Amino acid sequence: MRVKLVLLVMAGVVIGYASWLLLRPVKIVAVHEDRHFSSVLVNNFPFTTRGKIEWWLQNKDMLKERYGIPKPASYGNFSITFWLFGDGYKEEGKYDRRCFNDMKTKVNCIEKDIVLNVRNSKNMGVVFFANGGIYRIDKNGKIAKVNID
């Protein structure tokens, strides 16, 4: 009986922690721009590919209103990369970090931890790069993996 109670409590703790991780709102820390390329630094981004793409679909209008992104090039292309902010800005250092030239300080780099890249081009339309795969929204509005041969 006691073992069952301990297991039940442990399961409750694990389920509670997992729920907390999954339900935390995404926090946008900063947005950096370089022409039609935008970098969005985030915390608490969804884990799954579906969650990431659905977050984009639900928040693309907010990103346009608040941050003015995407800013397509004259020919329509744009790229938005969502990076985990992690431990914050660091100096360039010896590591391969992503640095932002729009910051006039030596502490202007982050670890390269991409969680989602959204690209638009005339040929492909909107394409999502997440978790090692390439995805599009198909004719039926479903998220479909792009097979590259």
C-alpha cells in the first residue's frame, strides 16, 4: 500500500512538472533585424514541431504588429529565426556564437540554439525548419513534412 502511495505521488509530481513545462507562455526577450532577416530571442518555446509551427501561426500577426516582422525583401523573401535565449547575452568568446551587430556592446552574442526558422520565398512559399525537418502547410491546412530527395 505504501509503495503504491509513493508511486502515485511521484507520478503526480512528474505529470505536474511536465504540464508546467508544456503550458508556460513563450517569452520574447528581444528582436534583432538585418534587412529581411530577423532573429527572435525566446524562452519557453514549444518542444514539438507541431507546437512550434502552431505557435507561429497563432502569433504571426502579433509579431507583425509589435515588432514589424517579417520585413520581406522587395521580391518577397524573408527569414525569421527563433533562438533560445538561454543564459543570455555573452561576449563573442572562443565559441561559435550568434552575435548581433545592432548592439553596441561586447556582450552581444548568444549560443546558437535555433528552435524554429520560418522562411518565405517565391518558389516555396512559407517553409518551416524545426527539429531537423522541413515542413509546409498543405492544401488542407495540415502541417506536412517536406520530403527532399
